[in-house]
Amino acid sequence: MRSVLTILLTSLFWAFVIFLFFEPKSSKEEKSEPTVEVVEAEKPAKPTRTEKKSARTEKRAAKKEAQTKSATAVETPAAEVAEAPMQTPAKTTEEAPAAEAPAQAPAKAAKEATITAEKSSSQEVTIDYAREIDGKWQPIEGAEYPLEFTKYGIAIQHRGYQKRVSYSLKEQRLRIYLDSNARCEITKQGTDYILEIYNSQGFSGKYKRVSQPRKIAMRPLDQSLYAEAILGKWSVINGQEYALEFTKYGTAIQHRGYEKRIEYNLNGSNLRIYLDSSARVTISEDASYYYLEIYNSEDFSGRYRKSK
């Protein structure tokens, strides 16, 4: 009986011990399990150290970006204001001609045509005076009689009769008849040549050229043939009024409605005729004619021809 009681007391004792030490622990464990679960559930909501560092970095970057944008926004107007005056004229300069070109093209073309016309109307520098003065000139202003200049050193004023006078021209300086200080200007206006003579009592005025001697393709003869080739009767081409005949007897005859007979002497190209001791001749030919040109003789200068 005592053994059974002892066993029961012992069992009761160990049951009490178990109840004190093992039952609360398991209840604690049961209670702590939800706590662990809660902590594990809430951990994702709390940022880790890496996440916190990354968040701070992103925040700083965002702050810097915001500061940069605000600084750019503040600086941009000033830069634009500073650059605007420099850029605007450049655009205007480049774009304006393209926009206005169609409207200005006719005006520009007209202006260029006017400038070209003005240049062509005044060609004093390029005009060959010795060549262009040769021909017949009709008076326009300040003169009464037509005037003819020949390349043979003689000018002819047509006054109902031919007043023949000596002249020489060096650039614009003109010596004509008794006037040694005359001056002339030749200009081209459109297709017309205009001659203006200054400081000459008998010839000053403004003239327009109406004709020039025609050009003939001639071959010059050798001077050794002149003495024979000059013999015969020569009809007038230009620069002269009367036909002229040279004889082998040292006499020349000018046919003026009557025969004006004068002495002459020919030595090579040098001609002494009547009162002219410094005359000069050239003789040329083509297939049908001989051509005689006499220079520096007031009464006999001109161009003549005779048949072969």
C-alpha cells in the first residue's frame, strides 16, 4: 500500500514538475511563434541598410537634378538674351535675300542694265581715237557744218564746198587748222559715236558719226614698184574730191573741171607735190585694182584706185 502511495505521490510530483517546467514552455513557444511570424511579415516593410543607402543616393541625385534644372532655367534666359542680338541679324541677312529675291530680281536686272548702258556710253579709255575719228560727222550742237576726218592727216569741212585743213591727233589733243590747243572727246552712246571738239574757233561743237570709209582687203606693193605703178589716172574713193593723174614726165594733173597741172617727184614712198614737201604714199592691190593712198598733202590727200 505504501508502495502504491509512494508511486502515486512520485507521479503526482513529477506531473507537477512537468506542468511547471514543460507546459509553460510549450505555451510560451506557442505564444512566441506568432511573434516570430509577425516580425518576419513586417521585415520587408523596413528598409535594409543597402536599401536605405540606395534611397539616400537616389534622393541626392534627384535633388542635384532639380538644382541643375533650376540653375539651367535661370541661366537660359540670360544666355538667350545675350546671344539673341548676335544671331538675329545673321538670320535676317541670310534669309532676307532668299525671300526678297523674286521681288528684287527685275529691279536688280534693270539697275545692272542701266550701269552697263552707262559704261558702254562712255568708253573714253578703250576707244582708239585715231581709228574712230576717221569718217564723216554730222553736227548736233554748237557747230554748223558737217566735218570729215581722214586717216591721211586732212580734215574736210563741208560748207557747200570742201574746206580742206591739216590736223594731227595725239590721244585727245587736237591740232586743227590754226588751232593748236584744241581738244576732243569721242564717246559711244548705244550704237552711235559722238565727237565733241573744244577750244577751236572754226570747228568746236558736238557731232555724230554718220559713216566711215569701207574697208578693202589690199596687198601692199613693194616700194621698188611704186615709180611705175603710180603712173596713170586715179579715181577717188574717199578723202578727196578730184581725180588725179600722174605722168612719166614729172607732172601730175588734178581734174577739177579743168586740169590743174603741178610738178611732183617720187622717191620710194616720199612724195613732193606742188607745195607739199612731206607727203607720203602707199600703193596696194587686189585682184582687180591698184590702190593709191596719199598722206600729209592738203590738196591731194585721199584714197584713189585705178583698174589693172
